[in-house]
Amino acid sequence: MSKPKPAPLPSGTVVGGYQIVKKLAAGGFGVVYLAEGQDKQLVAIKEYLPSSLAERSPGELTPRVKPDKQPLYRLGLKSFFEEGRSLAQISHPSVVSVLNFFRENETVYMVMNYLQGDTLQDFIVTARDLKRDKVFRESTIRSLFDEILRGLRIVHQHKMLHLDIKPANVFITNDNKAVLLDFGAAREVLSKEGNFIRPMYTPGFAAPEMYRRDGSLGPWTDIYAIGACIYACMQGYPPNDAPQRLEKDRLALSLSRLRNVYSDNLIEVTEWCMSLDPLSRPQSVFALQKELSRETERRYTKLSFSERLKLQIETIKTGQKA
């Protein structure tokens, strides 16, 4: 039986001068609240509260952490605080704005702009359910990721990595702006220390090096995730996760199904981003931006008879295993 998650702060609680309105979301590493500032402005507040390390009963403010878990809790706390400090220095429309960050109740709170809209994940599920040939138009994918990459490039220039790029962490506001949410610095630090219980990655979007303790992480790690997000926008589903791909890689076969639906260039860019070898991927966001902007090369190659046959056989095999 899994242990209960720490209780969120109740509505009406005041932290750092902000009044909690309600809980918006909760994950393995924290809780996000809708709150109101003293100027009555609505904000989102993220509280560091790793469910594997901390407990909290309803009505309590301060998390309880067992003595043997204190060093790991403190390490994640420090990383979360540093993440808030770094993000507060970044001002870009495609990166979530951190307005304030503070320590209280023996934890840390990060105050961000409250955005209204839906995640890219919501849009993918809706579009997929319409069962059209294309989940998204190619022009939509290119303009969306051009926007996201502009923000990611600034993040990398500040010597930060996102480490959890996925459709659920790309927010599309009501005025059609794409914003990167939920950076994973604390998550990554905790995963490298001790025998941590929960997986630190999102299957399908996490690069192979994230599954290894000695994996060298860099801009290429976020770029793998960008490729996986583009794949999800084309297919409607995430790609196979990295360990599966290392055993038997079906990425090229899956992408070949999209020939004549999306351009050769977009398919090649996706495959390039998702190379299993980090050194075979674009090494910088700029290199990827340059390639993604080559819209003029919109060739659409049809599948040959033998390729169509191979795909049919593979589809039958997959159906039999399911």
C-alpha cells in the first residue's frame, strides 16, 4: 500500500504575504497553488514538497522529514531555491516568469505568473481524438517549436537545463503564447544522490543519458526531449522510452509512417534530435533552430511498395503482441 501524499496547504493560508486560494496541481516534488497577492493579483505558487521525503497532515504548515532523509531533503531544497534565483533572472515570454521566491515553514516557495490556457498535452489529446491524418499542421509545429526554442536558448545561456521538457510542461496561453513550465533542477539533484525511490524522468521524453547515474547531461539532453515533443505532435502519442529503444529501436519505422504527411525535413530533424548517442544530436539550440527554419525544403517523399509492406507486417506484429 503506497503511503499518502503530503497534505496541501488549506485555502486561506498566508505564506510570504500571499493568500492561498486553492491547490492547482501536485506532483512528486511539490504542490502548485493559486494564490492572491496583497495587490489582489493572482499568482501561481510552487511549494517544494517531495512526497518521497516529506510528510504533512491536513491543517499543518511545516513538512515532517525523518532524520535519515534530512540531508537529501536539504539538498533538494537548496537546488529548488537556486532554480528560483536563476529563473528570476530570465525575462522571456516563452519561459515561466518567477516573480519572487522565499523560505518559510522549513521549505521554499516559488511565486510565478498565473497563466490561463491549456498544456500542449491537452491539445495533443484533443487533436488526436479528432482522428485526422495530421494531429497538427506542419506550419503549427514549426512555429510552436520556434517559440519554445527561443526561450530554451535563453535558459541554456544562463547555464541552466530544463530536464523535464514534455507536452505537459509546455503551456499554451489563451493569447496563443507557448511557455516552458516546471524546470527539473531539484528533481535531477535528488536523483543523483542516494537510492531515490521515484523515477526522475518522463518515459518517452527523457534522453538515454538520464537513465544513467554517470550520464553526461547538457543542452543535447533537452534537445532529445524537444524531438520527442515534435514526435508526439505528429503521431499523437509519445515515442517509445529510451531503454526500449536501446533494445530495439523502431523510431525510424514509426517516423516513416509519416512520410508524405509531414515533410522529409521535419521527419529528419525529429530523428536527429532523438539520436540515442548524445554526440549525434544537435549540440545547441541554435543549431536546431537553424535546421527547423528551413521551411523551403518541404519535400514529401512517398513510401515505396517494399516500405509499405514492411510497415504492414510491423503493424500486424504489434497488434498480435498487444
